[in-house]
Amino acid sequence: MNTRWITFQHVFDGERVHDSASVRIEDGHIAELDFGVRTDLSHSGYLVPGYLDLQVNGGGGVQLNATPTVDAMAQIAEAHRCFGTVGILPTVITDAPEVLEKAATAALSAKGRTGILGIHIEGPHLSRNRRGTHKSDFIRRFAPRTLEIVENLRAAGVTVMITVAPEEMDFADIAKLSAMGAIVSVGHTDASADQIETAVAAGACCATHLFNAMSPMTSREPGAVGAVLHSGIHFGIICDGFHVDDRMISLALRAGSNPDAAFLVSDSMATVGGPDCFELYGQVVRLENGRLINGEGNLAGAHITQAQGVKRLVQEIGVPHERAFKMATTVPATVIGRPDLATLVGRSICDVLVLNETLDVTDNAVLAPQFDAAE
């Protein structure tokens, strides 16, 4: 048995950042956390649980919609792991019915695979007025087959997040999805505040990329944005400097009725860890000055990692380290009902991150077992 203590300048345990805290490493896992100095072996920077991302369309040159298979999900997960994201919800966006069917089958087969936490079904039951990059031809009203797909996934214990526009379906179907244990997220919606509140009452518990592709908040009509913030439900937000103005992110984090409602998502595409272009709906999407632009000149997903998002939250928006870390670990873990993924104790050293003082992910070899030359 190989056991040793390491003291870090800062340790985030899932709830708090502790200064000069120590961890005991035993057989490749973190066995104990002590809020003090237990050894002369010290390391600067931060020790944090690995980041989680509940909206990942692609990575490593692979786009899930183009290749809705188990291998594709694994490739995407591995691409993001290289940047500090240890768990993802591979995301299938609006497409032909057979694409959703194949992605759901892949999610069933991928259950339990390293880094794959379930599946995010983003569409096709969305608002055409708020479709964003989703192809209009494939957007359709909510259908019984979607209920069957989600029911099969949930019966097998697969985590499912499903993004819907509540005005494009019956609220009774939201209640059915929620009763199955699906995470119903409102998004790509032109719904009024009243419709959003009715959806929440029916079981919707989340919102997809706040501000983007949803009815805005105005003085006399709160829209989807205002209703989400007022309701206190969880909401994802993209922090790449393009999708949402940094000042709006700051306002949303201060305005929400629930201080732990917001979680960071990347909405990342195949370019993360891959080439600077890919094909979506028969169009080439190119990376231009940090933005992903489709043939219509619109944003088509994002080119950012969770690690970069956390860094921007702290350094560009002024979010405290503790809250930024929670937005990439604790809150998404809570959303999917996996609190174990927001802790340090019991985790493999492969699933935690060592960050430097500027929050870059560094080599975590410091956690690896050390053997004497005589051994």
C-alpha cells in the first residue's frame, strides 16, 4: 500500500476553498482531507474535483450528431478530459428522427463508461423563432416517440437531460418526463414568463444556456430569462465572451433567487481538441477569432473548455474562486443527482485537478505514487 500526505496552498472540497489543506493519497485515491498542514511536501496552486459539463456537442474532431455512436461519445469525453473536464453529457441536437434514435441507443451502451454521464437531448421540440443554429427542417412538435426514448433510457438508469420549448408541447408531457426522472430544461424558447412558470410547476427544473435562444427580459414582460431567474431553477450559462456579455453574466449571478442555480456549460463543438472546422447540417462551421460561425453567419456552438470558462469567470467577471469552482463541479453534479462527483475524498487521482495560481490545469503527477529507488 502506498500512502502519503500532500499539502496544497488551496483545496476546494466541493463547498469551500481551504487554505493550506492536506490530502492523504492512498492507492491512487484521495483517502482523507485535513484542513491543516500534515507534511513538508507542499504544492502551490489549487486542488479541485474534476470539472463536469452538461452540454457537450463534440470534441476531438468528432461531432455527436454526425457520428451518434458509443465510440464517438468516448472520443468526445477523452478530448475534454485532456482539458480538465472529467465528466460530460454528450449532447445530440435537433436532427432527423433516426439520429436521435441512434444517439439514444449509444447512450444505453455507454452507461458506466468513463467520463460519460448520460445524454443531453437538445431538441427537436424547440421554437423555430429561437432555433439558433438548429435546423428548422427538423424542428417538430413533441411526439410520443420522444417519451418512449426517454422512458427506455431512464428505465436503464441513464441520466437524461432534455431541452424543450414548453410552448411546443403539452405541459402534461413535461410532467411525464419529470416523473420518469428526466431533467427537463427549458430552452430555445419564445415562451412567455407565464408559460415558463407553468412548465416549472409541471416539473421543468432547469434552463439551457440562459439568455441564448430564449425570449428576453423587458420591463413589462419578464420573458423566459426573467422567469428562469425569478423561479430559482438551475440554469446553464456559456462564458466564452461571445454568447453572453460578461456584464449580463454578472447580473444574472447576482439577480437569481437561488445563489446556487447557475452552472457553467461549454456548448462546445468538435473543434475542442480538434481541427478548426467541421460540418453541421451540410454546412462548414469555421473557427474565426474564437467564434464558431456557420454558413448563415450565426454562432454555431462554442469553442471553449470548462477550464477556460472557470478562468474567465474569475479573471474577467470577478466571480469568487469558490463560486466559479462550484459552477463547474458542485452545481452540475447536483443537477444530475451525482453529489459524489463534486467531492475529493474517495476520488481517483485521475478525476481531480491540480491548478496553478492562474487557474490553468497542470500536470497532476504530484499526486501519483512515489516509490523509493530500493523498491
